Amino acid sequence: MSAKNGSAVTLHRRGLFGLCVAAVFVLCAVFSAGASASRPTVQTYLATGDSLSFGYSKQLFDENLTNGDQASHFENGYVNHYYAAMKPTLEGIQKQDLGCPGETSDSFIGNGPLAETLEAYGKYKINTEKGELPCEYHGAGFPLHNEYGAFGAGAKSQLEAALEYLGVDAALGKPVTTVTLNIGANDQLHFIANCEVEAKPAEEKAFIKAVYEEGKTVAEGEAAAKKAGEESVKECLFAGAVPLGTHIGENIGLILYVLRHGATFGSVNFTGKIVFLASYNPYGNLLAYPSRKEQSEGVNDEVLFDSNYLSKTFNEGFAEAVAAGSEGNSCTANARLKFNPENHSEPNNLQAWTNMTNATESNGQKNGPDIHPTPRGYQVIGSLMVAQCGA
């Protein structure tokens, strides 16, 4: 899977991202308020990504609907666990979490000045489709751990915010030394949803044929429709998997290139450690794992057929993109290896570490099924990152 690292093209600043002195002073007042008098802040951990970086789960969201879902209610994500492992060994480190639930690799880059610059030099194509505006979660009125601007067309994207934090924290004497990133899962979810929509005509056609042309019962017609829908989704997934994986991989490589070459965009070059989190597959063997006899008969118990294979392939490609785009000093932590071991432990892992089988309710809302980790699942991810990439 290729990654655009831009080594052949020189990008120009164009005056788009020069740091504003006034902004530095404003942010200085905000950041210094959390500094410890006994242990001054001298470096920064910058967490970026989607809902996993934010620490989201639908249960937490549902439980806090009545009080505005303040970001402080989502403080048990993998970022917090990874940060806790850093604190004893990295002197005076602070955490800045830019994570945004629902973020895709396109919305992470955004459609503002940075994207326009990248597009002008042939490195990126702005995605104007619905759902790709910067951080729509924030646009819906929900706060982030670290706010970085208004919502709407041309609003500051998470990547633009990351560049700003790199520059500001360096100017304040607490440079970013570690960046974590998880992105791409929502791209995949959007793709799956589109395949399911495209399967509807096949389902309807199969139902009509079975009931009205072949005289079968409604139940038999529904079974035929389900089978036709599953086949249609399967075909769609495998037809589009390579282009999708390539697109996400290219965006990951571009994101890391921009961070490494931040001075080109009016910030500073990031030379520290990059840890990419490759996600697990919530649609794997959730309820059962096939026995040897079932496997010999071709039984597949995954919620989404062959999703483990697709997830494995995507993660391998993303690791390649990270290695290319980061230009060294990077590591990919693969959560799928823990959550989806593809053995008889997988159902227990997915049920304990994700909210896919969560049958509880909060404020009249069903908390599951939800792809996001449970508190224990987030802890497992944090520990995995430390084990695979160090703190």
C-alpha cells in the first residue's frame, strides 16, 4: 500500500500557517494553568485521532446526555492509559488530546487552507462529500478535550490544530516529543454502510422473486433476501477494499509527512516519536468461533464475512504507510492482535473489551451494540501500546 510522503515536491508556506504572537500568549495562559509547581512541564504528548483517541463509548455518551456530555466524562481512553505509563519515565510531560469522534482520514486533513495548499501541489484531493467536514462531532455542539476552532466549511481541521500545537508548545519551552495517531476506522465504517445501502435492491429483488414468482412463504422470501444482501455486501467489500485501503494509507502517510515537515506550513518540524494505533475488528468472531469441523466445512462465524482478513490486510498496509510517512522513529501498535487472535479466545475478548454485546440502557437509550471499547478494552489498548512501542 503506497503512501505519499511528498519527497519529490517542495511545498511552500504561502503565509497560511505563520504562528500568531497573540495566539501564543493566549494559549500560554491556558497551558501554564495546568503546570505543576513541583514538576514544571518541559515536554508534551500530543494525541490525535478519532473516537478512540477521545475515549468515546456510546454508554458514556448516553449516560451524560442530560449534562451536555462534557469532555471530562471521557477520560478513560487509551490516551489516558498511555499517558499514565509515560509520566514516571518522561520528565515533566503534559498531555494534549485532540481526538474527535467520527473523524475520518479526510476530515482529519480537512478542507481548509492546509488542504488547499496540499491540493495545489498535487498531494491531496479535497473530499467535499457530506460527512468529511472537520470534526463534525464538535460541529454538533459536543466539546472536545482540547478545543481548536469553530465548525463548518473551511474550519480548522485536526491536522491544522496539531501543527499549531507543535509550534506553540515549542515556543513555550515544552515541545511535543511524542505523537499518537489512530485514524481510518471511520473511513471503513462509511464504506461498509455504503455497501449495505447498495445491497438493498438485491435484497428486494430476491424477496420478490421468492414470494411472488416462486410462490414461497414470506419467511422464505426474507431468508432469500438476507442471503442476497450478504452476497451483495461481500462483493462490494472485496471490490472496493483495495482502493479504500490505498486511500487511507495515502492519507496516513500525508498526515505524518505534514507533521514531520511542519516548518513548511508555518509550524515546526516534529522529530519525536510517532505511535500509530492500528485498530481491532469489532465485526469478527463476536459470538462464536468455528470448531475444526466447522472450519473444514467452510463455516464463518464472523459478524461481517471475512472482516478479519480485511482488517489484517488494512493494518499491514497502514503499518507500511506509517513507516514511509514518518521517515523514522515510529511504531505501529496493532490492537487486532489482542482483540482478534482468530482462535477460541476471540469471542470472549470482543465481548469483554468492546461494547458490541452491551445490552444496558442509559437515559432511555440502548448502549449497544457499540464498536467502541469498554473501560477494560481501553486499558488493554494502552497496555498493548506500551508493550509494542514503549512509553
